[in-house]
Amino acid sequence: PYKGPLADEVLAKRKNYLGPSLFYYYEKPLNIVEGKMQYLFDDTGKRYLDAFAGVVTVSCGHCHPAVLDAIMEQSKLLQHATTIYLHHAIADYAEALASKMPRNLKVVYFVNSGTEANELAMLMARLQSGNLNMIALRNSYHGGSSNTLGLTALSTWKYPIPQGEIHHVLNPNPYRGVFGSDASRYASDVQDHIDHGTSGKVAGFIAETIQGAGGAVELAPGYLKLVYEIVRKAGGVCIADEVQTGFGRTGSHYWGFETQGVIPDIVTMAKCGQCCSLHNKFAELIAIPTTKLISVPDDPLAAIGDDIEQDRGYRVEDKGGRGAGLKVRTEKPLALPDEEEGDDIEQDRGYRVEDKGGRGAGLKVRTEKPLALPDEEENENFQGIGNGLPLGAVVTTPEIASVMAQKIQFNTFGGNPVCSAGGLEVLRVLDNEKRQKHCAEVGSHLIGRLRELQQRHEIIGDVRGRGLMVGIEFVTDRKEKTPAKAETAVLLEKLRELGVLVGKGGLHANVFRIKPPMCFTKDDADFLVDALDYAVSKL
Ligand code: PMP
């Protein structure tokens, strides 16, 4: 059991000592103390299905032994010396990252965050073109520094300071945009801005390939191809912000820009080192699998353990895991009362009677799969090691890199041995575990099920996305597309109660962002959709 400070104490300290601009989700903020694969645990031991991955950061799950090993092994040898000396880790990682890029995108700069990556990209664009004007999309998020706040186009984030020489063009949002999915009309708006708001020359254009904070908005098909052509004609370079969409998350492609059939001049990314997932064997030992929600008993007062079909052995049990309080009918008849917990009931095959009710509910069921042998006990190295390497990168062409060479470009922590070793291992894990294909399969299942739900619930105005980058937009009126802001906030709280954490986004905070760790399974998707179905039905 967790023995550290509880939520109230942490919140009080945070209020006293951290800036008031920090925000948190939930009326009673969650104190998350542990993460394993696609699960997070709070200070009471309650388990949550994490469908937001620390703001789309933990790519393949919380705490992967291979990544942890790589980080730990490197930490023991050398943590930091900077790039004034040689070290193989940064070189190996740069080589591996470049190998994932098309054509001549082969020169890598390491930084520490997405904001820094976009700052550097903007500098490159201005130096390469000799112009200042940048073009960005409305509804975008590119960072929190002065320059990148200029690129960002969501009033919630913008401080009223000079953010110079930025033009925000119409967002090619197929659901809300004035031109629907007509990419060419949105592209004309870019030409208009160049013609009427600049000297006719620009430094560059930047876009997320699916907007993240803006609410999982996929750009109208064909848009980037048209705009890249316009921008290059005006002397500018094209930047793809892959902070959220990269590394196979979209399922169909490794990079988001590939979904639009373009090749940028500069690609920015971050969060790529923050992926950790547990070995499946370990996951089985520590986590009760997220199980398909079979039926929520009509009687909301039904208590955990109630016999609901006694003659057939079904009971109400807590399937939210560790006290999440989601009541479902057990999938299989329960073990007979005379079988004691821990009894070997099919000893040779490893099945035992176990407590499936979570935390003392005392429900005895036969284990679904054979239990691990004692020598497969959890490795204590996997416990309690935080992950979240600060790591960002900019990849560009030798031509643009040569312009940067007129001065020294230095970043003290960028690409330090520990982050590079972790980042390289992340790339390997994503390949070895075939996460891109997995995202495609689980994502299309999730989107399909959400579209079914949309047919039954008027409040779901739009379901969109690709792979495990999914948005659900809630509206109070489908025709007017009136943002259902208050209802979205209620649903967020309700899902949390049911043991599911999702992200919220969009200018009107009426979009759920489903961007889980890439180890998220079809069962998890079903659990999320069923919980959402239940939550909406209770609105
Ligand atoms: N670009 C995009 C698309 C982002 O979503 C974010 C942050 N979520 C950033 C840039 C900035 O990244 P960071 O918070 O690491 O500075």
C-alpha cells in the first residue's frame, strides 16, 4: 500500500508553492502515485484505465522493463557531460531516429520539450528563408514560450504579450470548419494571408498533423499537400509538429504527416522518450485485466457481491479494478462456496480460486488464465521508478542544418546519455511490440464502437481520429453544433468514478481526447465505450 502524502496534503503544498496558473482535472484532483502499462493508481489504491497517457506522452505504457534497464544501465555509467564531448548514445539515437524519416530528413537536434523543439524549428525557418512571417492554424497548440505561444491559436493559453509576425489561417476542420472538408478552399485562405498580410514572402508554415489540445481534429484530406506548395512558392519552409501524432500512434503511418502524403522540411517531436510499458508477463501478475463490461445492473443500488442470478452462480462484482466501483455481472459462474481462496482447482494447469472482487470484496472465482509460477514473481526493479524523460527533437535537412552552422547551436541537456539511451530503447520497443499495427487495429475497433454509440446518443456530435488518436465532440444540439461544455465536464467526472481517465480539449472544452498508451487493448476500448455509454445514459 502507498504510504506517501495524500491528495489534500499535496494539493495544499501545490497551492502554496507552485504557480497558480497550473490547472488540474476533476473537482477533487487525483493524486496519482503509480503507473503500470495502461493503468494508473491513486493514493487509495484505486486503479484507473489511462486513456490519456500523461497528455499523450507515455507512448507504449507506464514502465517498460527494457526502457528502464536502458536508462538504469546508462545512469550507472554516465548521466551527463554535454555534447562538448563525444558519446555514443546521442549518436546512436540520432541515427535510429533519422532512419525513421523519409528522404533527406537526416539531421537531428535534441532538445528537452515540444516547446523547445518548435522554438528551434521557427528559428530555422526564419534563418533559412530570410523572412519573419510564420503561418499557423487556428485551434493549434505548439508550446508555452513567447514565440510558440505566438504560433498557438487557443485563447485559453495565450498571455497578452507581443507574439509577432504570425498569421493564423482558417482551420481545415471537417466537422466545424466553414468549408467542411474542402481542402482547396482552406488552402486559398493561406494564399490570401500571404497576399494581403505579408510582403509576399514567408518564413514558414507549421501544423500539427492531427490537432491535439484543440480537440483531436484531423485536417481535411489533401490540405497539407496544397498548402506546402503555396508556402514553398512564397519562400517558406514547412514544419510538421509531430509531438502528439508521431511514432505510429495514428496506426496507418509512423508519422502523422504521411497521412497527408507530404514530406516536411522540418519535423518536431517530443515525449518520445517517455514511453515505458511493462512486460506482458508482469502485467498479468500485477493487474486485473480490464474486462468487458457485460451489463450494469438496472438497480444502481445493487451491491458488490449480490447474487443476481443465484441459481446460475452469477453475482454483481466490481470490475473497475481495485475499488473502482463499476458494477457488472460476472462473466462466468463463480467458484463454489466450498472452494477456498488460493485452492488449486486444476492444479496441473495452474488454475486457482482467487478474489476477483478487488480489495476485500471477497468474491471467489476461478482464475481466467493459469497463474504464473512462483519463480516469475515481480522483479522489484520495476517498482517505483518514475519515468518521463524530458526529451524533444527537431529533424531537418542538411541544407537547413548548414544555415544553422553560422553560429553555435547548443543545448546543455539535449540528447544527454540517459535520455538518448531511453529514447533509443523506446524506438526498439515500439518496433518489437509492433505498436503501429496494434494502434491501427485497436483504434479502428474503438472508433467503430464509438460511432455505434453516436447513433444512440444525440449528445455525441462527432467521433473522429485515426489509430489511438481519437476525439469525441459533445454538442447539445447536433444541427447548431452547440458545445456541450457543462455536460462534458460531468461526463469527465463520471468516467473518473467508473475508473476511466480521458483527456478534455477544444476551445470550448467539449471534446474528449482518447490517446492512451499504445498498449491499450480491444478490451480496454470496450470497457471505455461501455463506461461512456453508461455515463451518458445517466446524464
Ligand atoms: N506541440 C504539440 C502538438 C503539443 O501537444 C505540445 C504539448 N502538449 C507541445 C507542442 C509542447 O510540448 P511541451 O509541453 O513538451 O513543451
